[in-house]
Amino acid sequence: MEPRTPRSDPVTTAGRVGPVRPDVFGEGPAVIGHRGLGCGVVAGHRQNTLSSFAAAVRSGARWV
């Protein structure tokens, strides 16, 4: 089995010319939990903890 290497050629789809750029954030504003649920202690969750990140996701953050 050969080792995997990054693709150097552009990814294309049928009927489309040129590279496909992934839509990372989707349409509209992106909700991002920078420190999890918030700064300090929010709703009993301290920032930068697993419980804070999980609470941010439950609250609708797509990125943490």
C-alpha cells in the first residue's frame, strides 16, 4: 500500500470547471463558541472546558 499524499490537482465536479472550494461556514453568520459557552463562568460552565464546549454546541454553536 502506497503512503497517502496531499492532492496537488484541483478537485472538480461533473459539469463544473475549476477547483471546488468547500463552503466552510455555510450561508449567513456563523455561530462560533470561541471559549466554549462564554467568558468566565456562564450557566455553571467555566470557559475552555469540555463542559463549556459541549454547552456551546447544545446552544447552537457550529464551531468551537
